[in-house]
Amino acid sequence: MPSSGRGCASAAARASARTRCSTGTPPSAATIRFSRWLRWALCRKTSSIVAKTELIIGDHNIIREFATLNPGTTGGGMLTQIGDHNLLMNYSHVGHDCRIGSHNIVANGAQLAGHVTIEDYVVIGGLVGILQFVKVGESAILGGGAMVTQDVPPFCNATGDRATLHGLNLVGLKRRNLGAETVRDIKRAYRIMFRSGLKVAEALARARAEIPASREVDHFLAFIQSSERGVCR
């Protein structure tokens, strides 16, 4: 069938023209096979990466209009995770690889960069910006418009550009029904760490020597001690 032969020859010519290298020399059959295999391998690798990327959202969360949440990436364990009972208001943003606990409020327009960690019962005010890798401790509150570039210790009130500490989140502690003795010990720990003028190691040693151990005080001190970015002051 002559026509069939001419069709095959024409198709082969077109294929040869499409696969010519930049010098005009047609590649060998082995080169073409390798190129096809490489494209197939890259597609499989890309599909494998995408399949493992996760955004996990817990129970009883309220996510309002135009909030954005990014899945994880290879640089952060492939996981962005949201706990339970959180409120994410309009236009808030949770970047890739963030870890958000439970019972948090993220107000309108607040922006969390990648790899940010938010513990539990944190209030993030409107238009707050949090730099990547920053950690915000339990029951902290960030005032509206704060630009947070360092870690915020638990139970603290931070605001400003760049955010600095303005005492404790006493309203938040009251709402959690922490006992008067516990609140008093947290106040003592705060004064020793941030008002005594001692170096961090000296302040930690003094606080642990003078204040009775409790979950809240121990967490407050351990958070400061383990901070890699440094804490707001």
C-alpha cells in the first residue's frame, strides 16, 4: 500500500524534525528513548511529592471568607497542621508548614509566614504579621498590627513594630480560670525574666529556685530557654 508507506515516511520525517538538537543533527534512537524515560521519571517524582504534601485541619474550626491555608513543603516535613476549635477570620493567612494548636483566634488580615508555631489559646490581632519560624506561646496575645520577628513567651502581651512585651495577658489567664496562686507565680516568673536585669541563664536559675514548680511556670521558663530566635522583650 504505497499511500501507507508515504504516510509513515512523512510521520517519521516530522518526528525527526521535532527531535533535532540545536545543531541540526538528529539525536540517536538511544537519546530519544532516554529523553522519554527522563520525562516519565520526572512526572512520577513530581506526582509523588504532591501526593505527600498535606494540610490537616482538626475538628470544630471556623474558617471565614477568603482565609488561605497553604499545605506543607519538603523543607517543613510536608505538613501544615491546624488543631481544634480555632477561629480564622476573613483574609487571614496560614503559611506552609505552620503548626497551630487549639482554641486560637486569628483575626482579620493576620498573616502567618511559613514554619510558624502557635500553641494553644493564643489571640492574634488584626493585621498582625508573624515572621517565618517564629513561635508564639500558650495564652499569649498579639496586639493589632504587631510585627512579630522573635518568639513570644507563653501568657505574654506583645505589640508594636517590632513587637515588644507589655506585661501579661491577664484577661486571657482569667478566662482560662487559672487559680490566683498560679497567676501570682506566673507574674513572679515574668518579673524575674524581664524586669530584674539578669542575664537569661541567671534569671532562669533564680526563677526555678524561688518559684514553686507548676505546669504553667515550668512551660514559661522552658519556652524561653529553648528559643532559637530569641524572645520579645
